[in-house]
Amino acid sequence: MNGRNGKVNFNFVMWVTVNYYMKSRNLFQQKENKNDMKAKQLFRQIGICSVLLTLMVTHSFATNRKPKILFVVTSHDTKGNTGEKTGYYLGEVSHPWEVLTAAGYEIDFLSPQGGNPPVDGFDLNDPVNKKFWKDKYYHNKIIHSLKPSEVKPEEYKAIFYAGGHGAMWDLPFDSAIAKIAGEIYEANGVVAAVCHGPAGLTNIKLSTGEYLIKGKNVNGFSNEEEELVKLSNVVPFLLEDRLKEIGGIYEKSEPWQSHVTVDGRLVTGQNPQSAKAVGMAIVKALDEQGKVSR
């Protein structure tokens, strides 16, 4: 079996089909030596059925695959020189994940280093966090996150950058992930981020040479919020300031209020409270893009 819904593995079905075909051929070749015409006819029928079965399975496999969204999480685990641990913020993965999987999307996970990324905000009293963390299929996926070299951008409808303070130290400087995001966007995909996740947007340039967010409405963790968590002098830069510096039209709400900004196929959220709404906005943006494509 394979995949979330227990669909038959394509390679396994192919193996069974070919194996059955070869055994049947060997059997009836023996009978052909005895000039058994009925055996010859039956062998041809088995061959035709094998081909038809292969075609049917191939079609089913192609049509049943879910559209995919790529989640980006940090590999960085320490807040500057404070010694305090960080990583991706669990709720900023789990809440969009719940919305997007319910909408029929398959989620893959990418981190700069691949493998098991560090996690922050580990609160299993949040039922959505618990649902995600206890989901064996997706838990296995996130602890075996992909490396940039393992990602094929053309397979994804959208890319989403989760936050967590760790994102401030590695995502803005990862050119491989930025290239993936740029390719998804220029293939009419959606680019999204929440909280500190927009730090990963600050090094995405399009084929024109301009920053993706230049001239677009955008938001992310505000200067006020960074001050409230007493990390303004710890993070490598203030996200609000950097988004403005590279041409983003920054907007925000009061601290800890849900705020989502949508500018075409760019979706950004201000803080952890915005995570679920960002997921919903991604679904809407993809629905709108699907209408345009049709």
C-alpha cells in the first residue's frame, strides 16, 4: 500500500502484472511446442489483458494524486547567543496543515538541512497541534523533511514558509529554497508565509531580477511584537524593517491580532494567531488561480 488513503502502490501492481505475464508466457510457450493453438490464443488474450491492466493502473495513479503544497521550516535551533532553543513554531505548521489537508492537498516538508527540524512552541494542549503531532503519516514526513536538492518545484501548487524565530537565521540566506519559491511563483503558484516565515521571502528574486515582494502588500511579525518578546536585539534584523527595505508595502494590526494580507498570489500573516487564516487564504488563492487556469 502507499500514500495517505492506502491506495495500491503503482510499482507493486506493475510488478504483479509483469510477473504474471512472464509466468503465463513461460507456461504457454511450453504448450506451444506441442502445437496447442488454444494455448496460443489464450496467451495472446492474457497479453492483451496485461497491457490493459497496466494502462488502467497508470491512469488511476495519475488521476488520483492529490495536488501538493510545499511547507518550508527552519533548521536553526538557537536564538542568537542567548542559548535559548528555537525552531519552527508548531502551531504555524499544524493550523495551516489542518486547513489545507481538509481541502484535499498533500503536504511535503522542506528545510535547509533536511531531516528532523527543531520545533518550538510545543504545546499539545492545542488540539490541532496534538492532531498533527500524533498523525503518524505526517509526523514521519516532517521528521524526514526534504533537502532543497530533493525538491522538484514543478510538482507544487504553492509554497508556504512557517515561522518560528529560527527562520530569521537561515531562511533569508538560503538561495536554493529562494530559487524553488521563485520558480513556483513564476509557474502561477502561490507563495505564502506567516509570522517570521516572511523572512524567507526577503531573498526571493524573480527572473526580472526584482524582489518578489517589491510593490506588493505584505506583512509579518511586527517590530512591536518583537519588542514585546524581548528579542529585538537578538534577531539578526527586524522583519518589519527588512520587508519595507526591499520594497514591500508593509501593513499590520495591533500585536497578537490575526492579520492576513493577500496580494494576488502572495499571502502573508502577521503572527501565530494568523496561521489558520493564512491556510484559508491559500486555499482561496489556489481556487481563484484554478478558475483563471481553466
